[in-house]
Amino acid sequence: METAFIKTPLGTARIVGDENGIAIISVQDGGEASVLIPEVLQECVNQLESYFAGKRNDFSLKLNPKGTEFQQKVWNALLEIPYGKTRSYLEQSKILGDVKAIRAVASANGKNPLWIIVPCHRVIGADGSLTGYAGGLWRKKWLLEHENPTNQQSLF
């Protein structure tokens, strides 16, 4: 597995993957960016940089996250949430076929190893609250605002 670190507006992203796909993308406070990016991670770096520049709203990367069959199912459902939209944990549970699995769905969301690419930040509380985000609620808020900016109407 190859690893690279890039600076983002939300901290330093750690990207781990190989020819089988991207396995991990996480964020941390501080840290240095990689001087050299392994070739196998270059496209992921390019797409993330484009996303943060506001020029990309979807990703086309080979993914290889490690998780249980249930976690994989939850993460695949997250990929269906459109850019700029949100769903509640309850809605995600219904989509996955079991409204009673809401806690398990929330737990699987929290274990999502592919920050931003698998958009768990788009899942919110049923009341619209920004609940539960492994990267910190301030990052979740930033990402949702980045994907759905409020345009200030001009008075003149």
C-alpha cells in the first residue's frame, strides 16, 4: 500500500491505496504534505484538489475500502446521495431495507474509511441537525456548505 498526504482546507488528508484501489482517506489536524505522490494515488489527489477548488462534484476512482458486508452495503448507499443533498439516518435505514437498523447504519457511517469520496457527511439527523461525524462537526458543516453554498442575493 502506498501513502500520500495533501493539504486541504480542513486539515491534512492521508490517502492510502494501491493498484486495487483507494482503501483509506482520512483527515487530521496539522501534518506535512507529501513531497512526492505515488503514481497509483495521483488521480485521487487530483480529484480531491479539484473538489476543494469547487470544480468537481463527483469522483471516479477505483475504491477498495475494508469492512464487513453490512458496512460495504451502507457505504455503497452513501454513494447514491447526490452532491449538494442530504439524507437522514432514518432515510438511509429505510433505503437499506430496515428502519430498525438506524443505529447500525449510523455506526457503519462512522467507520467509513473514505472521507469525502464516500459522502457520509451528507447524512444528518431527522431534525436536520448535524449529528455524528468522525472528522468533527465543524468539518461536516464546512463540507455541506461547500457543496451547497448559499448565494447572497444582491440588493442592487
